[in-house]
Amino acid sequence: MGCGGSRNILLTVQQEHSRQIDISIAKERKIKKLKFLLLGDSGSGKTTLFKQMRILHKDGFCLSERMDFKAVIIENLLQYTEIILQNMAVLNIAFDDQTTKEYADKYLTNANAFQNILDFRLELKCLYNSGGFQACMKRGQEYCLGDGAQYLFRSFDRIASPDYVPTDQDILCARVTTSGVTELNFDFKGKILCMVDVGGQTSERRKWIHCFDNVTAVIFVTAMNFYFQIDDLTRKSKLLQSLALFRSLCRNKYLSKSAFVLFLNKIDVFQILIKRKTLQCCFPEYKGDNSFSDSSQYICNQFITAGRRTDDVYCHLTKAIDTENFDRIFNSTMAILLNQNLEITGLL
Ligand SMILES: Nc1nc2c(ncn2[C@@H]2O[C@H](COP(=O)(O)OP(=O)(O)OP(=O)(O)O)[C@@H](O)[C@H]2O)c(=O)[nH]1
Ligand SMILES: [Mg+2]
């Protein structure tokens, strides 16, 4: 065989080698994880969204996890009961009669005794159904009562039954403050998504920076009812604090290539609250009316302006405890991100 023949063989081998490299790069791109980071203040709803991804895109919750949530739900109920009873005194709300007052005194002097709610079903139900307790619960936003409280009290009969197993909805309304970083990997339309949940409390934020590499998109979550709430420690508006946090994240150099998605969460709570108190308590310069659309648009604009990013910030109004609502919003968020951003970052 002549020289030309061996050169041809060499060429074919090189071409084949290059083709193999192309295939492996393409494969790598395909299996490259898209990392989504849930950030936002404590109580905004990050873990609730994280739970929704498990329900919608993974296997949901097994029986042993549900039984763990049962303990959390009962603990939540008892804590909320204590908070409401304490705030009845603060807000000057009277007990309906001597019986409810006696139950409340008994509860407040020894809340631990009520741990086995099955033994105190009648007393607790009597308290929960009383006018004073209900009136105080309805004013829960004034003293930052957990947003899952009303749902759990409404479900008391079910929760206090001997064979109670929490439903997905119960789990979505249960509250555990996150500490540490949790990841969830799942397949979404042929792509592998890695969702990362972190704790929002100030003490947890020093852990955030360790998650900032290769972030495809930050999902920043804020609760719209924060406009009405004051932080216990700083005595500042929770929504203004959230806005400042968002502003600093948008300018963080490690996140400069990441897309930003904004979830204005808890629209159900906001819808009720905004009828009672206009946005002016948080934004004195606000001139609009107290309609849901004007007020939510104003909040959205505040965040978009604060973000001041060259790329768009995609803003969505969400109700994280509603699986159907979340499914729709997450699908449309992903459609936008996959079409627009990933092309730029070379992931498509
Ligand atoms: N009514 C209502 N409650 C919500 C909504 N989203 C979340 N919640 C409730 O708000 C509470 C706090 O939500 P989490 O998801 O635990 O908040 P988080 O942002 O993870 O808080 P940290 O872990 O402390 O950072 C839970 O009891 C949720 O059930 C919503 O859209 N509407
Ligand atoms: Mg959390």
C-alpha cells in the first residue's frame, strides 16, 4: 500500500475520533444539569415550592415521611393555638364564656399536656370554634401567625382522628423552618433539573454563597403579605427587607450569568389583606387604589426596578400551596428559560 493510502486511513481515523468527541460533547450537554436556586426570606414559601416539585416531578411522599409530617402538623397546631391565645390578651379579645376561658388557662399553663391531641379533642375543638379564638385567628397577619394556620385549624377533625395520615395538601401547609441546603434532581422534558432549597433566616444566609456556582436561574421568592408585616428583630418592613435582599442578589458577581425569576407568592393571603390595608403602609408614595391588580403590579415594578439587570426578570404571581397553579406557572417559567436563556449559555 502506498503513502497516499496510509494518509487516507489516518484522515479517516482522525475524522472518526473528532466525530466521537462531538458525540460525547453533545451527550455531556444533554446530561448537564440545569441548576435552579430557590432564594428569599424566611417564610416566603421556598420549601413549599420545593415540595411541589417532589409531588409533580418525583415520587411524592412515602408513608414514613407522611408520618414524620404528622408530628410536625400536630406541633404546628399546638404552637399556633398558643400564639393565638396569647394574642387574644394583646388584642383585647374576650373569651366567649367561662368554659373557653378555663380551657385556655389550662392550655397556657401546661401546653405540653396537650401533646396527645386525641385526649383533648373536645377541649381544643371547643376553643377553635369559639368566636374570640376565630376573631383573633382572622387578625393573624397583625402578629405574623403562620400562613398555614387557618387551613390546619379547619382540618382539625381529620387531624385529630386516630388513623390520620397527612395528605399532600396537609404537607404543603405544614411549616418547618429550613436549616442547611437540600437538593432535588428530576427529569423535566428530557433535561435534568437540580433544584436547591436553602434556609431564609439571616443565620442561614452565609451558606448561600456555597451554592452560587453554575446557577442556571435564581428563583427568588417573596411573600406579598410581607407588605403588612414588620420584622421582629429589625423592626423594618419585611417586604422592603426582601426588596433589599433581591437588589443585592441581582448585583452579586457570582450570579451575573444566571437568569432571575421572581415569584410573588401568597396571592391568596394578599387578596384578602389588600382590601383591609392599602400598600401605603409599606410604600407611602403609592398612589394607586387597593385593587389586587394595581397593588400587585406596583410590587412587581418595585422588584423589577430594584433588580436593574440587563436581562429580564421574569415575574409571576404564585400560590405555592396550590399544586395546579404551581404546575402551570413552573411550566411557563421553564418554557421561557429554556427558549431564551439556555441558548445564550450554550445549554441547548
Ligand atoms: N396561604 C398560603 N400559605 C403559603 C403559601 N406558600 C407557602 N405558604 C405557607 O407558608 C409557610 C412558610 O412556607 P415555607 O415554604 O416553609 O417558607 P420558606 O421560605 O421555606 O422559609 P425558611 O425555610 O424559613 O426559609 C408554610 O406554612 C406554607 O404552607 C401560599 O401561597 N399561600
Ligand atoms: Mg424552607
